Amino acid sequence: MKRIVIVLALAALSQASFAAGDIKAGRAKASACAACHGIDGISKLPEAPNLAGQTEEYLVKALNDFRSGERKNEMMSMMAKTLSDADVANLAAYYHSLGKQ
């Protein structure tokens, strides 16, 4: 019983920590991302991944990992460190809204 309570508490906390983003604000912020990831989230560069249609959870984790240094890429770390938590959520919402292309 104790384990069930702990699991449920952790699940509730993980859901609470993920804030929904604003697609319009994400679109405005994404102009800085377009040079590498494409205006529509489809990259023209082989070294930059497509972002269109990725899950919000994945994008938030990836950006936060670049911000913390857990994920390594000099350019992305530099760019991600300029983002607020709201920026991260907004960008994730925007790129997710584009759908898989």
C-alpha cells in the first residue's frame, strides 16, 4: 500500500511539473531556431534534427538537458541557456503543433 501511495505521488508531481505552453509565443520565439531547424520545423541541415511533431515532453526534456549541460552540443547549450522555463514550454508547444511532416 505504501508503494502505491509513493508511485501515485510521484506521478502527480511529474504531471504538475510539465506546464502547457503558448503556441503563439512559441512561434515568435522559434525565429531564432529556424536557421538550423527550419521555419517549419523541418531541418535542411543534416546535423540538426527535425522538430515538427515531436512530443512536448521530449522537446522540454531535450532543451532542459541542453540548459543543464546533461546533453552536449555547444550551439544548442548556448541557445538553450538563454531560454526561460516559459520559453521552453512555448517552443515545445509550437513545434508539437506543427505535426509530423
